[in-house]
Amino acid sequence: MSSSDAPVPDPSPEPPGTTPPTLAQVVRALDGLYPPSTAEGWDAVGLVAGDPAAPVRKVLFAVDPVTAVVDQALDWGADLLVTHHPLFLRGVSSVAATTFKGAMVHRLLTGGCALHVAHTNADAAPRGVADALADLVGITDRRPLEVSAAGEPDGHSTERGIGRVGRLAEPTTLADFARRVAAALPATAQGIRFSGDPDAVVTTAAVLGGSGDGYFDAVRAADADVYVTSDLRHHPASELRERAEFEARAAGTDGPSGTPFLVDTAHYASEWPWLRYAVEDLAAALAADGLAVEARVSELVTDPWTGQVPSR
């Protein structure tokens, strides 16, 4: 997937002559799909910039609010940019254009494009980041890895929560499973790393898009054979695998086969698959109210790493 690729158009653009929804109506639809109340307490989600009364005809979805994505949104004439990652995760006292983030806000507003964020509330949602990743790697009969306090079963009897865990459609080896993950996700300089016996058979898996080594206890409690996530740090990963092998030996099984095994992906790559679900689900939510927009997924690879030199 090249950073020069054009966005993929939604197959159902706004019908000619349709009155476009307002930004407030689109935000209401997004908040229905990804309720802000289900975001983690430290998160910053929702509308970042834009006039709620402004019409919205074109919406671009992307993982990161970076300059290249802003350029793409403005070049296409987007009225709204929806990103997974927040532009302002912590409070600021100024959005002056003398800073790179302030300059982005000014460019968006000058170009008539609003900015909205769906972050951990999109992680937790049905057909959110976790479900999209679970679908790609073949996890069935799944449930949240950790049910959120605000994520009790809703009117659709669907639990909300971080990550997903369940059964693989069919048993496979760890090495083959890692190859499946690599084939399913956007290519990045990092590629896919895994930890564990390549020939060990795995039948259950957990996934969590984005940085996930803070959920190792939940993965162990779920008794998953393998855990797919991103940004795995040396010490937490090493300690998890040492503990797994120690406990496997104590139980009289082969040490290197101790579970959970780990599959480490690039952060961007693990979250990008959700964007296609978001486009489809926003269109459906608006259509229920007789509204429509043209929505696209940004194909720009915004992973910060641009190259890799193999070690010898």
C-alpha cells in the first residue's frame, strides 16, 4: 500500500440534489456509533474543530491527524476529517498557527474542514477497531477482552469493551498465524514480529488494536493462546514470556510452548482496518435519518517508521 495511493471512494456517494446534513447531525451519528461515554477517562474524543451548523458533503476517515492527511482532506474538498488518534490528547492554552498542531487546525478551518476524533470509544464499539482486527485474523465466538464500566450490554445485546478474544476458525501454528496477520494488515517498515515456538498450535486468540502490553493480565485471564497487539516493549514482553514458560514447565509441559504467545504489529496497521467499517456504518446511520454523505478511507500510510535495515 503506497502513501501515494488515492483514497477509496465509498460506493454510495450523496445522491444528486440531496440536502447535505449539518456537522451536528453527522457528529450525532458518529456519537451514536461510538458513544463518548465509552472512551477511557484519560482520552480526548469528539468534535475538535468546526461549526455544528455547517453542511457536510464529504467525510474523510484516517488513523492519524498528520499534515499529509490534512493535505489529502483539503485537496479532496472534505468538509469533515474523522481521525482515530486525537490531535490534542492533553489540554492546550493556544492553537496559534505558530505551532504545528495549531497550524493544522488553522488550515482545516480555513479550508472549511472540521475535525472529529473517535479513539478508545471506537476501540470498544461493536464493529470498532477490535472487531475489525478480529475479523481479519479469523476470530469467532468472541467477546471483549475487558468489558468497560460503561460497556454493559446495550439495546442490541452487544458488550462494549477493549480488545476481543475468542476461538480461531481452525487451529494453526504460531508461525502460520503470524503470516496470516502480516497478510491481512497494511504493510509497514516494522512488519510483524512474534514470540514463541513457531510450530506450536494455537486455537484461541486475543487482539487489541494499538498499544496493548497494559492488558497482559486480561489476556492471561482469558487463557488465549496468542495475543495480537502493537508497541510491545522489551521488559513487559520478556517477563510475560518468561512467566509463561516457567508455568508450562511447572505443569510438566514443554517450556517454549507456554502461552500466551505474542504477535507484535505496527500501531497504525492494527487500527487502519476499522476505517472501512466506520465508512459503512456512518452511511447506514445517516441513511436511517434520510441523510447521506460521500465518505472515503484514507490509504495514506501514516506509520512514522519509513524504513528498516535487517540485523545480521
